[in-house]
Amino acid sequence: MNYSEQKIRQKQRNLTSNNKKILNRIQVSFVFLGILILITALLIFFFGVIGMAKGLCDSTPEIRSLDLMPEGYATTIYDAEHNQIQTLMGSDANREYVSLSDIPECVQHAFIAIEDARFYEHYGVDMKGILRAVYSGISEDTGFTQGASTITQQLLKNQVFGGGNETTFFTKLSRKIKEQYLAVQLENEMDKDQILEYYLNTINLGQNTLGVQTASKRYFNKDVSQVTISEAAVLASIAQNPTEYNPISEPQNNSDRRKIVLKYMLEQKYISEEEYEDALGEDVYSQIENVNQKKSTVKDSVNSYYVDAVIDSVLEDLKQKLGYTETQAYNAIYRGGLKIYTCQDRQLQKICDDVINDDANYPVGTKSYLSYHLSIQKPDGTVNEYTENDIKNYYEQSGKEISLYFDQEKQAKKYIRKFRQAMLLTDGEVQEEQIHLIKQPQASFVLMEQSTGKVTAIVGGRGDKTANRTFNRATASLRQPGSTFKIVSTYLPALDSCGMTLGSVQDDAPYQYPGTKTQVNNWGNQGYQGLTTLRDGIVNSMNIVTVKTFAEVTPQTGFDYLQNLRFTTLVEERENEEGEVFTDIQLPTALGGLTDGVTNLELTSAYASIANGGKYNKPIFYTTVVDHEGNVLLENEEESTRVMKESTAWLLTSAMEEVVTRGTGQAVALNNSGIALAGKTGTTSNNSDYWFEGYTPYYTAGIWTGYDSELSQKDGDYHKKMWKKIMDRVHQVKNCKKSKFQKPSDIVSCMICTKCGNLAVEGLCDEALGGSTVRTEYFAKGSEPTGKCNCHVKYKVCRASGQLATVSCPDSQCYYQVYLKKEEVSETKDTPYIVPERLSQNCEIHG
């Protein structure tokens, strides 16, 4: 350091410098000003938030005026003519109120553990719980399994704020502030037990159940007071998302979340380690499956299949279009006092119901499937559930194989009686027993207006419908579509964008799927047809022609077209636990060989797109939903999308008209021949499924028949006859006039040779050995052939030698013959007409 006198004086001068002092003062002033501005901004923000929160709190209803008990209005459903067809009363049919004293602690603790761990510690709002949920969701693999809202808040959200269906961040934030404010007030007015009791009686637990009592009966067929720890965890697992964690439709999802619930119950000391292990080991899902198989007794309140489909459609649209949660949507339908105006034509619906349910329309000698449910209560209060599968297993263990298909109910009761006695040997009392014979084969039917997409009638099954929202074979059953799929998977893209026409030719000859040894077989025993146009491939439902065409189209292009037709059940790629990969982007898709299958509704709507000139209309079951106050809640506007050229749709229709007049669908021809009709048949392997998808200028309809267990069928025409009966009556009662399919202006025609697809040559194609191969074919303008036939050759033959005639052969011994020029790899119906080897040499007799 320099401590010289000169240096010290210099430092003193610097300190006393005026410029330096001014600079220091300015710096201090800026710092002070910045701090002042920051403090002011924070105060403004703080008091602003306080003011906004106070304003929102002041606008909330008085806590004493709130009634948190369940309440609501009945929803009314109307047909297309606005006639009432059904009333939905959720509070009467789907909730059974129970006091907290009747709800076992294990149920209470299961919900508290997963939904609100600090329920008995907080005062309505749990800040520690919110922070814990956020941290857990970010840091753990389980995601946000711990809810941020308390049970008190959830109760208020569902009962006061309509479930929380806000569409903007601000409105959601406003509701949250009000909700938390009321939660604190509510806990000052109401004890914890009362809050929990209301909550457990209002929560949506899936399968049309509200509250733990109804859910317990639905899933376990027991009073909630008898629920075990494992079953309680199942119920609590549903609460977060009743669709995703439904133990019937999504048992694996529910099982995974159930393990989390049990883990939390153990960690929060609601159960012991031993109880935890016992609960994990309980096979609760087999019991749920058994209970689900039972059939309820017929009641006046049972909905039709059509009403069930309407409910499903409105429920989905409330969630997708308005952002409702599952609970909100369900409450709106069953408690919201809605008016739902449907597309159902009751006159047409009755026609469909009458024909599908007339046993005389089905093959003689068919049997019915036994559906059975037995509930036995043991002396200790436990209840054992049994189904028809238990009967079958019981006899198999005794060394006797039995079928669950019976001609008469008394035959089934013979087996049931012995089984019931065996189950009662260890004491017990029969609580409930239900015996139903489900008619087989089953059927489904869909009737649509292709011009609007309105579904005017559906039948989801044959026989008595015994419960609401049961299995609907028209909208939910996934079946292999067979040859009906050829049109939409193969011939649609082939004509629309792949450069092929109805006159294009494939060789119907022995063929294996490329890269495999799997043979593609045609139906029937007609042998190989040889060179065949796509039109004939459609008319005669020829598998080899279809697969070869699909190979040229490419499976990816075909899959893309199917996606455009809104098939939602196709598999792009799926890998199972064994590492097997499944996909519908493959050649078997051409013939309807799918991973899962399709529904009748989606297949019929695809055909409706063809009937509608290439425009897809989303199938709709309702037009308008009006809320209790008269406001339009949902409006099902027509969603029309062009999915193919108009010319493509007409050409496919032209080919399918011939399916009915000379092909595989002749049995469906209408009595009124003046009404144009087109369609396609479909049959799957072993005759497990029979289909016919067809349309007129007025309606499109699809029928499916088959055994639920996919047994083989014999009579291959009965479903076509039912389709015909329905459509004859439909067009008769609607006074439909004679009408043809409208031909677009860009359709042209020309005479072609059906063995090569080129322009026919007079004196050649019409004189071909085996008969004329000339036909009038239709094309989209610009796609018609320009070249002449190149597959037929006319030879002058000497009768004496059978060889080529020369100038030396007498004219009296010569004749002309038109042969087919083709390289034959295997014998087909073309073989006798191919140029013979002897014509490769000149006549040796007169030569």
C-alpha cells in the first residue's frame, strides 16, 4: 500500500470532488426510486388481488341458502315428430341415499386417502395438500393421482357450481376462489361427517351410478355396508374418471389405481400391513365380471336400443363440445331437465323391431344361449355370485361336457337345479336367481337417411331388452365385416385415385399373399375364372381379384381411405405383451380380415357416403338438446365431407346394382323394382357373420346376423330376406316413388373387351371362343380406354390338320377362330380358349 503524504491528499481531493458527490447522489436516488416503484407495484397487485377476491367472495351465495342434497329435473326424449318417447329420471333410478353410519369406514377411508388425505385436518381448503399434489405430480411416475381439491370443494363444485364446466381460465379461477371461500364457510356451518356423507352420495361412479350405495350394488351386488377393503378401493378408484377407471370396461386401469388407493390407505394408517396384503390378493374383478353378466328383470323404464344410443351420443358431445366432465355430463342428462329431440322415426323403428324380432325369419332349429345369475348368502353374511360359466365349469369338473345353448328353458333348468343344490350343500340362502335364454343367432340393424346422416332406426339385438344401456350390437359390437369391406377398402380407392376402372382386369388364378404360403381362396366351388374385370370382381365377390387390386392400391392407401370414412376401430399398429404386432395396414384388410372388427353403425355410414354421391355425413341420433331454461345446449348440425369423387360413388353404385340383379345379393331385390337398389353381401370364415349393406335413393341400411359366440351358421340367405322385408315396408309406408340413382355429367361409356379392358374390336371380341367378351362399361370422363383389344387373335384354321391354314388349304376346309392370347400359369376357365400349341405350326397335310 502507498501511504505517502501526496497519495493521501489525492484521495481526500477525490472524496470532496463535487462531480463525484453528484454522481453518488444520482445513483442513490435511482436505487431508492426503483425500490419505491417495486413496493408500490407490489402493493397495487396485492390490494388488487385482495379486492378482486373480496368482490368474488361477496358475489357468492350465502352458505345458509345452499341445499347440498341431491336434486334435479327429469329429462325428456322426443322422436323426430316431437312425440315423447322416454323420460330419464336419474335421481329415482340411479341413486340410493345412505347415511354415513351405514357406510363402512373402509369406504370412507378409501375415498379420503386418494381424494383428500388431510380431510380431517384442514378447514375446507388444504394449501399443504395442493403443494403436495403438485410436487407429487411433477416428481413421481404415478402422475397427478392426488387431487388438489378437497372433498369439501368437490362437493361444492358438483352441487353448487354445476361440476365446474368453465371454458376460460378467468372463469375457472373465479369459480375456484368462490369454491374455496364457500368451503371454509361450509366447514364452519357443517361438520365433517355431514360433508362426507353428502359427497359419498353424490359422486359419479360410472355405469349410471351416483353414490356408493348404487355403485356397490351395481359392481358387487351387495349393500355398501358389506363392502370389503379391496372393493372399497375399487369404488374410490373410479371417482377421478368414471370412464377411464370403470372396473367393467377398463378393469386394468381400475386395478392399477386400486393399488395406489390401497398404498395410500396403508401409508395413512387406515389399514394394517396384513389387511393391505389381503386386499391386494382378493380377486375382486372376477366377482365384478360375474355380477355384470346377470340380467335385470324387464321393467317399464327400460330404454330402447335407440334411446341408449341417444344417451351415449349426448353424453359424448357434452364432454367433447362443451368440455363437461363425466359427472357433469351425466348430471345434465339425468338431472338437468333437458329436452332431447332425436332423429327416430317411430313408424320405421317399429318395422325394424317387428322383422328382427320375428322368430319365423330365422333358420329352424336354432338354439338359445343360457344367461344365468345366482346369488347365495352364507350364514356369515357373505354373498357368493354364480353365472352360467360356473354351471359349465361345474359339470366339466364332474367329467361331463355341456353346451350353454338350449332348445327350451326346461332343458336348461334341469342342469340349473342340480348346480343350485350343489352350491347350497354348504348352507346358505338363495338371495336372487335369474334365468334368461338369449335367442341365437343374434342380429343388428341400422337405418339411415344418407342425405342428412340421420339415423332413423336401429335394432341392437334380438329378443327382450332387460336393462338400460346394455350391450348394443348395432353401435358397440365389433365383428369382422367380410366381403362388405371390399368396396370401401379396395374398390373405392382403386377407382378414386389409383388409375383403375371397372373395366380394369385381374387374373383370377391361384394366388398366395406375397411373401407367404397362405393361399387366397374364392368363395364357393366355381373354380378360377381367369381374366376378370373389377366390375365382375365386385358382382361375384371374388377374393383373389380383390386382393390383387388391393396390392396395387397398397394397404396404406386403403387404410387412409378407411380413416376418411371415420372407421374408429381400425388398428394402425398395436403390440401385445408377448411382443406380437398387429395392424390393419395389410392385405387381408381387403377381405375384411381385421384385428378387432367394425360396428354396424360405422359400416352403414360408410356405405351411406357412397349413396350420398361421395359425401360423408356423420351419423346423428339427435338434432337439438335444450336445457331446463329453454336455451339450446347442443345443436347437431350436419357435418358433410367429400370423401370420394361423385363419379367414383356412381361407378361403385353401378357395380353394386348388379350385385342385386345378377350377383350374390339377388335375394334382397325389392318388390317395387322401380326403386333403384345397390348393395354388397358379406360373409366371414366359417359363416360366423352374415352381412348385407345396401341403399336406395332414399335410405341406407345394414344388417348383421350371427351368434354372439361366433358359432358357424348354415342358412346364408335369411338375413338378406329380413333386409328385403324391412326395406320393402319402409319404402311402402313412406310412399317412396320410383327413382334411379342420379348419374353425374362426367360419366361416359364405351364398348370394352372384358378380357383386357381395352376397346372391343368388332369381329374379334364379339366372336371370341367361349362367347362374346363385349360389354358396355362406364367410366369417369378421361379414364376411358383409348387402345383396342390386345388379348384376342383371329386365326384361319385348317379342319383337316387343326393347324394354321396355308394358301394350299382348300377354303372349304378352313374356318376362322378367335382365341385368347394369355400366358396361363394354372388352369382357369380361360384355359380352353387360349391359343393352342398346334397353331404355332402351318398345316402339315396341305403344306
